Amino acid sequence: MRVFIAGHITLDEIVYAGKSVASLGGPPSYTGLVLSSLGAEVSLVSAVGDDFPAEYWNFLEEHLDMKYVARVSGVKTTRFRLVYSGESRELYLVSKCVDLTEVPAEVEYIHVSPVAQELPLSILERKYSFLSLDPQGYLRKFGEDGRVMLYSNKELLDKLHNVNHLRISLNEAEVLLGEAWPKYFAKLSEEHKVMVSLGLGAKGVVVFSEGNLYYVPPYATSAKQSTGAGDAYAGGFLQAYLSEEDPVWAAAVGSATASLIVEKPGPSLVDKKEVEVRASELYLKHCTLSSIEEVFELIERAKET
């Protein structure tokens, strides 16, 4: 089984705790390396500019299939500046590479994760054996200074019923759907069989699956920044679900991989045995929620702590 990941590889400047760290970034890097660590064969669909460091290319190529990554001369790689202050984050787009127009015809299993509107929504209309989506880049617009702002992309809503797994943050859900997000995700889950992982940041994840609601807590970590956490979660979830077809176990694996990734800046391989240890601990702590009201209670408690 080969999993494709579509979206821009990025070059990031991460600013936290008074320090600035240059790092490889982007969903193909984070999600791809997690999937590879857990045993999947991974192909990337992306593009980089002629400023992309050879050491990063060689590192990715050692673990991932780069055949569908374009190296474009005369343009810059997509770059972001991420500034952390406590649990808040400001994100700035510094440069953007060329858009991606299509994915290979042979794709069956794919994770679509744009970061800067670089992928057309038509990619979500194709039929796949499994389509995973993180819509972050479909929900972003950019100020004159590059500051990233979220907006409600209504065109995206028409495509979500085609998805098998949607990973989305609470903030993104509120921007996209307003107060209607609980009913919308419940309907997606029950009527269209879309699994939804609703990220609560450092407070865990709520999973909507076939009309059921589950809560998986976070794995305790002392991380000071969260870059790549959602991308790592997506990789862990995807590999576990395709192997076991258990959404709760998949969420536990996703949360476990996210906890490992945020312990140091930048994308990296993860230890499969450590992922399994952490995931098993989280799986034992998961709970089934009886109603949407319990989800709101979780959110309120998360805001208070």
C-alpha cells in the first residue's frame, strides 16, 4: 500500500521562547516521515524552489518517494514564519512556490493538506480508495504583511462528503461553520461515513465516527511549540486506520505521534515502539461521549485550564 501526500513542502522559521530556529516543514515532511516510520510506503506530490537546501532534499529522499516533487528554477520555496507566545501562534507567509494542479492517476490512498491555497478543490472530487484531508490551506488568506488569517471557504463544504477522514482544529471548524459545526460534523459522520478528528490543541481530540463520539486525551508533554502536531496526527491516524480500521485506536496513534513530534522543532522520524506504547496508554484512557453537549463541556474545561 502506497500513500500519497499532496501539499507544499515548506521552509519554516519557528520563533519561540526567545529563540529563532530554521526548519524543514510542511505536511509532506511531517506526515510523510511519520507514515514512513510506521511502515508505509510514501510518495510526495509537491514543489520546491531553487532555494531548497540539498541537505533537506537528501533527507526526505532517503525515506520518501520524491518522484512527483517538482524542483522549479527561478522561484522560491514556500516559506512561513511561526511566532509562538504561550499557547498562541501567529503565522506569516514569506514566499509561495508554484501551485500544484493535479495528482498522479495511480493514486489510491492520499492525504491532501495544502498550506497556502496551492491545491485546487477539484482534487477532492476524484474517487480514491481512501481520501484524508486537512483543510488548513483551503481556509487561509493572507494580509499585505503575509499574516495568515482564516476565512470560511464555502466552496470547500460541497466537497467534504467525498472525504474518508477529515482532520480539523476547533478554531478552523468555528471559522468554517460557525455554531453549526457540531451538527454538520455529526451529519457528515452519520450520513456520509466521514470520520472527523476535531483537534482541541493541547487538550486532546474528539472523533466523530458513524454517529458515535469519542474523546482521546493528549499525551502529556513539555513541548513549548506545536508546529507539525496536526500533520503528525494525520500521519499516525492514517497508517493506523488503514491497518486496523478502528478510528479510536487510529486517533490514539495520531495523538501519540503528535506528542513525539512536538518535543523538538522540525519533522523527523518517530520510534514505532514508543508510538505504540504511548498510543496504548491513550487508548485505555479514551471515553465514549453520549452527546454533543459533552463535547462542549470538554471544550469549556479545556479553555479553563
